[in-house]
Amino acid sequence: MVVLKTPEQLQYMKRAGEITAHALLKARDAIRVGISTAELDKIIRAYIERCGATPSFLGYGGFPASACISLNHQVIHGIPSPQVCLREGDIVKVDVGACYRGYHGDSARTFAVGRISAAAQRLIEVTEQCFRRGVAKARPGNRLGDIGASVQSHAESNGFSVVRTFVGHGVGSALHEPPDVPNYGTPGRGTRLYAAMTLAIEPMINEGTPDVRVLDDGWTVLTADGKLSAHYEHTVAITPEGPWLLTDVGE
């Protein structure tokens, strides 16, 4: 069942979103050649806890870290490790969640490590554009298919593919709530959108095939063909005035 949020709950979610966003920016600012993904995770966790919040991902379903950090052809859910260090030309997806007074924020970005290829930069840019196209449809009276169709059409018109195995989701007092928010669909179809719904809209866009596989660790998702993937996510509240990005702090 879709949960509509009260004004007070939305304020808690806004604070959770701000903490999430700033933790993500702390990681962005620390990215450099040679830093380990475990060190990035440590920075994220320390910031979230300094703010009086808790990392949403830590222990979630047994996940062993505070952030998902995924490199290159890893799509999502990469486990931070002291043995994995960033290299020149990598693209790194950092997915962060923070829980404040029982409510969650959830946000992700794809960052460049040093100089990256023009193709990788274009993938990152189109993925953010896909999010912007999708979130523009997050208005009362529209349907989830309007969001997904906008993401899908922009990705595919640029020669990329949309991951279908994993989707966005509702978010609130639970990190994952109904409804699922696919990054593909048909305009005018799917769950109707209402004011006070809160969604994690998160295009996962692949350079090649949309197919993915999961490593034996049970978490890390890879592109099936080994090509690059990018990820962009905000927690979004639907309001009568339009979408409110709860994890946007102006960067």
C-alpha cells in the first residue's frame, strides 16, 4: 500500500535527505586516484553519524557497509573494500542513505576519477538527463508509467539501455516502500501519483545490454556484457506545485 506523508513526516524526510546529500558530496570531494572504496565508506558513515542520523544501508538485508560503491561495469550494490582502490579513468557510483528520526533519504551519483573517456562522460550526462526527464513527470494525476517512459525514451534515443531487473521505489519510514518505480513503461499506465507520495527515482543506464548478473557475494550487480553503467538518484516528494527533491542541496 502506498503511504502518503504528513507535513511533519516530510520535514523529517527533508532533513534525512539533506544529510544524505551532504554525505554524498563528502564522498565526491574525497574521490581521487588511489583511495579505497572502504575509505570512502568510512567518510560517509562518519558524516551521517555526526549529524545524529544512521546509515540506512548498514545491515540492511545483511549489507555490510554504509554505502554502495560500484565501479565501471558494476551497476549497483558494490560492497566497499580496502582492497579496491580507484584508478584514473574509473567511473564510480556512490549510493547513500541516511535515516533521521525514523525516516530515510536515498540518493546516488556517478563520479569521474580523474580524466575519463568521452564515452563514459556522455553516459554519465545522459543518465542525469534521464532522471530529469523522469522527475518532470512526478506530478499529481500522472502515473508511474509516465516517469518510466520518459526515462526509457531518452536513454534509448541516445543509444543506451535501461536496467529492468532493478527499479526505483517508494521511500519513507522504510527504506523500500511500495510502489516500485521502473525506469521503463508506457505513458498513462501504472499507479496514479498523488501529492505527499515520496519516491526514490533512480535511472540505472547501461552502455550496452540491459541485462545484468549478480556476483557470488549476493550483492554486487554487473552488466552482463562488461560495458559501463551509470546511476543517478534523488528522493522526491510529489506536491501540488511539482516534484520536490528532498536530497537536493544545490551541490
